[in-house]
Amino acid sequence: MKLGRRGDGTARDPEAHMTLIEHLAELRSRIITSVLAVTAGAVVAFWQYEPIIDWLSGPYCEIRPDAECVFLQTDPLESFGVRITVAVYTGLALAMPIVLFQVWRFITPGLHPREKRYAVPFVTAGVVLFVLGAGLAFWTVPKALDFLVSIGGDQFEQFFSGSAYLSFLVKMMVGFGIGFEFPILLVFLQIAGILSPDQLAGIRRYAIVGIVTLVAVITPSGDPISLAILSVPMYLFFEASIVIGRLLRR
């Protein structure tokens, strides 16, 4: 079956002209695929829980160098809940390439065919940047914990519960990971014609304030160390997205 032609002579993608029912069916299919990928990753992580939790507890152990690195459990179900939480988040991390690809394939049918060649670079860059952001958060957490622990004074002895520590760590890693997706969003908006490099360059002063505000929202600790460590690369990403947008326009 031949594809239709646009006014510029390029092939028209039939997916760009699906009915509402067809779009909903495609959305359901892509959601199911993503859920299955996350579930498969979670099953693997559930059975590999011990090495994963040992690695995740590293930042906590760094602030307790002279004490036993154990968590305080006050609820009989807490350890099981922590294991399930670790499995789900790890499964999501393992399935991230598949999830990002499903999202990309759903939102791109209306784009020009030559623009779809960015699918692989976008998915690859998205995964790499998220991992780099999560890694930076993992490196930042001991410093943030040390600040948060020391600011309370010597009257407090630190024994974190597993669920509270894991919630803090995951929120930090996800927050940093989302922050590192910032250039992907800006480049995509430029490709789609919603923003231009000149428009982004014109809001530099406001971008700095917006970035710091956004970082304060997406990071749970609110400490100045985390704020500075994430704000700096996000602003550099803002400048890099302007350069990339101009190169793509050419």
C-alpha cells in the first residue's frame, strides 16, 4: 500500500491520520508494553534484593563510619514493604529504555518523516542523562545527609528507618534524573517548533531563577548542597540546548 504525499512531496505517515479510537487503542497497547517491561524488571530486582539494598545503603553507611550500618525497624511489615519498593523502582529503572521508546512512538506520528530519525538519539540521550542524574544524586546524598544530620546538633543520634531512608534516596535520584532530562525537553520543543533558540536566549535571566525554583521543588532535602549541585548542570544544559537548537535549525 502506497503512502500519501504531503505538499512538499514527502511520504505521509498513515499513523498521523488515525481515528480517536485507533489512538486510544495504540495508547493502551503502549501502556501495556511499558507495564509488562516494568513488571519483568521488578521480578528480577525482587530476587536480587540483597545486593541492590547493600548498594543503596552506601550513602547511609558513609555517615556512620564508626557504627554498624543497619536500619531501625519499628513495623513488622516495613522490611517487606522496602523490598517491594526497591523491586518496583529498580524495575522502572531497568525498563526505562522501553518506556521512553513507547512514549516517543506515541507522540511522534504527526512529525515530518525526516524528524523521526531523532528517535534513537532521543531515547539514548534520555536514558544516559537520567542515569547520570541519578548517579550524581547518589554521590550527593552523603553530603546532603551529613549537612542535615549535623545541623540538628549533637543531641541527635541517627538511626534511620529503611523506608524513610529509601524514600529520601529514591526521591533524590528521581529528582536529579528528571532534572537531567531538561535538555531533552528543550530540544524537543525546538524541533516541534514550539520554541526557538532565540526565544530561549532571551529568557536567560528568568531561566536561572526558574531552574533554582524547580530544583528546590523536585529535590526533597531542600539543603543548599543539593540545590547547588543540581542547579549548575541544569543551567549548563539550558545553554547547551540553545546551541543544539541552532545547529539543528541549520
